[in-house]
Amino acid sequence: MQKVIQRTTLARNQAARKARILKEKQQRLDVVKFFRERDEFQRHQIDTHKAAVKARHEDWYKGPLAPQRDSGLTAGKYGALDPQDTILPRIPKHLRRQFINIAPGDRVVLLTGPDQGKICEVNSVDVESESLTVNDRNQADYRVPGYAKDENTGDVIVNPVPIPIDDVRLVCTLEDNGHQYEVVAKHVHGGGPFLSRSNTSTPRHTRYISGENIRIPWPEENKVDKLTDEDGDTSRKEVEYETWTPSLSLMPFKASIMDELRNKYSKYRTRHDPAWVEAKKLEDLREEFLKSRKLLTPAGEYKAKLAEQKAAIRQSRKDENGNYIMDQATSDFIAQFITNYTTLVLVTPAKASIMAFAAINNSSRSSSTIPIVNQQPPVAVNYAVIDNAFAADSSLRKRVYDAITASPQHGALFHDIAQYTSRLLQQSQPLQQRQLAKAISDEPAIKKRKLEGNNGIGGPAPSATSVHDLKVDSPLQFYVQDISFAVPQRKKLTLEMTAAGGYLRARNQTSKEIEFGIPVKDIQHVLCLPVPEKAQRQTNFCIIPRYGDGVTPVPDGASIPDQMVFTFADGPAKAAFTGAGQRVESDENGEALLRGWLNNAIGHTKVIRPDDREFVSATPEAHRKGEKAYHVKAHRGSKDGYLFFLSTGILFGFKKPLVFFSFENIESVSYTSVLQRTFNLNITTRVDEEQEPQEVEFSMIDQADYAGIDAYIKNHQLQDASLAEARRAKKYNVNGGKAAGADGEQNGEGATATEGEEEETELQKAQRELEDQEDEEEEDYDPGSEGDSDGSGSSSEEEDEDEDGGGDDDEEDEEDEDGDIDLVKQELGSEAEHVDED
């Protein structure tokens, strides 16, 4: 039966939808037709007026020579109008006024035409064209067609011209203190009550003066139409005579006629025979019975009965909130056990929770007999205290949360238990450390060193509790779904921020497992940067933990969380939720929404964005014309990336790992390899005085951004070490040749050996300077190669050989006179800086 009802309803809805579509289509056609007829009517009036003006001007201009227009076919009818030319176009029904507030017999004032300002009586009202005619005003001559002429009708007849309702105003008669006066109603509206009137020409609604709420009576609204009987009319007596008397014993029509009228087999039919309806209901019941029937053996029936009994027993052991009730024997045993071991120093969270559950069970058991005086409302619970107290046992913590949810009045009790447990754990930790240290000291030396090196007492170790807490289901402040992560994993995950300043973590949307995260207290920098070279505007959020900036050295044995980089698209956030699971319905940009959430949740640091006052690239965004760019393209060795100059430091990203140079870690900045189109930027860092300075070089930076970078460095008062003494190229063995020439004859072979040692020392110095300037590997040189080099420079020995063409003797003489081979010039070539001799 339900299928029959559903089929009928669907057929009715389809028919109604088709009728609505056809109606809307017809309305559109009517509107097009109306505008076409209105344009034709207005065009005909304009053309007729222009023709009349032209004929009048021609008659005046030609005078006696003007043509005789009232002749021929138009003789006696010149100047008369065609009746079809004055009929206004019909307005579609859905565009007409709801109420026509003028009826025949009303007095109106004309606003346009030759009779403007005159008051006259309405003769007729046309609702379809929203026009009216008046008596003795606004009349014109009409041509009478041949088929309408008779012996009493001439060629021309005088009739009123229709006037639009908007071109007249209603004249009302009002009474004030017994005096009647007439007013012109500028605005009139219609409304209730709706009455049945004996005069059919009077509308049923009531009209009022707008703004005054004064009722305007209809003309002749109490007038009764007089009907005259004609020869062909049926008399009232015959109409009122009853010729058929209905009876309950006889049907007004036969069953076959009723089926034919109602279409027994129509899909729109809602009336059915009772027998057919009962048969359909029985079919539905039989189908449900067949679906629910199961084949049960005696063993299966017995098992089902046992299951029902066990379910009833379990239900009897629960209270009204669905929690199990602990029996008195178990409660007494737990209380006695805790009393016997109150002198223990180490108290675990499990024991404290047992005391809490026993107290709650006893209070719930005796609540029916002990009166409660001045019961206070539930107190808000600090879940952070409970998380810290029961961090080692997630199942126990979940049971505590369930107990607080079931019994909110015991929330304060659990809060006090958690605080007490935390204090006991803090007191027990020094004792445990002393016992463990004593146990290690008693071990042999080899085993002791192994324990100390393996995350023992001697060094820090990764916190297992922190890793465990990261994956615990804690209350959330907010979470955002479908976030594209780039570092440390490239996938779409859900970003979550736990409550009470816990963790910023990423959850797998399929397996619901926590992939990675960072404790909020360990977050050092949060950067919000635009993604370069993208057609659509996107934003990268970079989360950098403590010791994770790529510059600060990591303490020995410490576990540092990974950096996080995730992308947020431009526009409102589509999958952002509050901690309670409520979707955020806001037109605010998703990047601004997430930035505000992070600022409120982290607290100790703020989200940093690029600023025009800090740095703007000279080259705008390539894919977004007219938009400023805040990045500079650079290379670190063979890895390309982008440099961002921010208010707190310099970032190089977005490939793993990110490098962030904060101002407190930057010792100096220098420019090298300054060419016509590019230059290199070297950043020297030193975290503390004990650490050796480290230099990082970024190459292939566009020369157009030099001015902006230099202004940024000067504004933040960073030391420019471009002209430091360490970067000046040095010329070695300036006087070595003369000394060797003077002592060559005396020292002999000893001088040659000393010369070889000096050449080896200078070559090592040149190689070290090359390694400081470039990240690429350089070729090592053999000190005994007598000056052979693959570099771009040339020695004085080779120049003398080319000029003189001498042999070995000449070569030795030139070497003695001009000095040793310049290995620095051979290695560095044009990059070596010339230093004048003192």
C-alpha cells in the first residue's frame, strides 16, 4: 500500500511540476507579447502625430497651394481615428494590479491631455488594460467601418478615448465637523474586508487613502441591479422547483459510471475500494513477516533465552545513569586495602582513582538514606590538571572523564584527587632517581657506562610521556579538515589544537591516527607567508619548534619535533570546526581565522607575516599581476628556494628542512660574487661565544633586489662584513723569490726543499679560502707538481717561457729572479683581489 501511495504522490508532484513549468513559460510569452504590442502602439501614436504635424506645417507654408486632403476616399473622414488605434495593449494577468481602486461612477481629475485639470465622472473601467473612459471629456472622432453602418449612422462617430489609470487621480468627498469638502487622493490602496455586493460592477474589496487609513466609499455600492425578464429566460418558479430527491438507498450514478468518471486505473487516483486496500495491507504485513522470520533450532532458542537473562541481570546492576554499581563487599575491601597502605611513599594514579571510585560508590549508595543539605551546583573542572595527573594511563583517564560526565557533582572531587596525585608523583620522582642512581653505581664499570650512555641518569632522553600524550584523545580547541601538508609529510590531514595549551598536531583523515605534532610550549616561531609563483593566492603556515630552526645546535640526546609546513587556500574556511564540533559559518578569510586561533592558543609567540615596511621585492608576482612579492629567489648549494625578510629574522624555504635566521643568532651579513645581474648573500651565525661561527651562502640572487636587501640589513642594524679583512684576497711569497735567489747558491738542495714546503703551505691556504666562498667541492692540487694547475690563471714562469722560448736553464733563472709561482692567482684567477706591497 505504501508503494501505491508513493507512486500516486510522485505522479501528482510530476504533474504539478509540469504545470508550473508550462505556466511560467506561458507567462514569459505573455510578457514578450505585451512589450511588443506596447511598442507598436506607442510607435503608431508617434508616427500619427508626426504625420499630422508635417501636414499642418505644409498647409501653413503653401497656403492656397496646399493640397486638398479632405477629398477622395477620405472625404468627410479626414482627421478621424481608426477604432483599433486607440485600444491599449492587454497586460498579462500576473503583472496586473492586485486591486483596481476606481469604479464606474467615481469622480476623477485628469492629469494629461487637452482636458488636463478637469474633473469628470468615470464611465467604464477596463481591468485587462488598466484603463478607463470618462463622460464628456477626452473624446475623439472615429471612422465607422462599412459593415457597421446603418441608416442612422454616419461616416464619423464621437466616442471617448481610453485613459490609463496612472493618468488620473481619484476625487474623494470627506466630512469634518459636519462640513463636506473634496480632496484629490494621490495614493489609494485596497484591502479587507471583502464583501459580497449586489451591484456586480462594484469590486468586493475596500479602498483606503494611504497614510490616513480613511475608508473611501464605493459609488452606488448599495444599488441593486434591476433584472428584466426576457422571453427566452427561465422563470424563477421553474428554477426553484425540485425535480429529483436524493436517497441513501440509491447511488447517484452507477458503479461503472463512477469508475469511468474517476478513472479507476489512473495513476493520480487517491480513492480505492476498501477490499483492494485491505488486500494491499495484508501483502505488506506478509512481506514484513517473511523478512523478520528466522529459522531457530532448539539450541538456538535456548541460547537466545540465556542471552536475554544475562542482559536483564546486567541491567539490574546499573544505576539510572547506566553506570555499574559496586557491591558493598568490594567497597569495604578497597577501603581496607587503602587504609593498610597509607604509609607508602609512592602513590600511583591508579590507587588514588580507586579511592575516588570507592567514595563515589558509597556516596551514591547512601544518597537515598542520608539527606543532602545545601547541595552546590557542579563546579567547572580543569581538565589540564587531570591530564597531567593521569598522563601515564590513558584508559584510567578516560574512565575519570566518563565518571565526571555521568556525575558532574563529583567534578570537584576528581579535581582535588588529580592535584593530590600530582603532588605525590612529584615527591616520588627524586626518590626513584636516587634509587636508580644507586643501582647504576653498584653495577660494573662497563655496564654503568652503557646505562649512562643509553638515556640513563647521565643525559637527557626523549620523553615517552610526551609522545604518548600527543596521541591521547584530549578535548580540542579547534580543528580544520583537508589541510595540505608539505613538511614533514606531503598529504592531506586534519589540523588539531588540543585544549589547555597541549599540542598542535595532524591526524590522518582515513585511519584517524595522529601522524605528528608539536607541543605548544615548544613552538618558537609561527610564520604566515604567501606561496610564490602560484596563479591562485595561497598561504603557507610554517611552524618551527625550539632547536628546530636549522641554526641553533640541538642538545645532546634531545628529541626535537619536526617542522610543520601546511598550505591554506584563499577564501572562507570550508571545513573549520570549533572544539565542540560546530562548523564555523563565517565570511572571514580562512587564513585570518586560523591566524587568530593560533595567536589565542599559543600565547607566548605571535604569527609573523610579511610587511611592506620590512621588505618588498623589486619584481612583482609573476602569476598575479599587480600584486607585491615578499620573497627573493635564491640557491643554497644545489637546492633552490625563497628568502623571506621578516620582522624577526630571515627564512629560507619551503623545502625540507627550513632554515630560519633570527636576529639574535646572526653575527654578520656580507655580499660576495657581485656581478652585473646576480650576487651572493652570506649569513654568519653564532649562537653563543663558545661555538665557532657558521657561514651559509645563498647564491644567484637577482641584482634588482640588492637595494631592498641592503636597506633591510641597515634598518635592523645587522653587521655588514663584506669588507672584512678575512674576505680580502692575499698575495703570498712577495719577497720569497729574492730570498731564494740570494741563498740559492749557498744552500743548494736545502733551499729547494724549503721552497717545496712553502709552496705546499700556500696552496693549502688558497684551497681553504676557496672552500669558505663556495659550497661545491674543489679539486686538490699536488704540491710537487711544480706549478701545474687546471685553474684559470697563469704563472710568471709560463709567461717567461712563451716570451723567451728558453729551456730549463732559462726557466730556473727566471724563477730565481722573479720569485716563486703564484699559486693563489692560478687557483682563484680573476676572483683574486690584488693587494699592493707595503
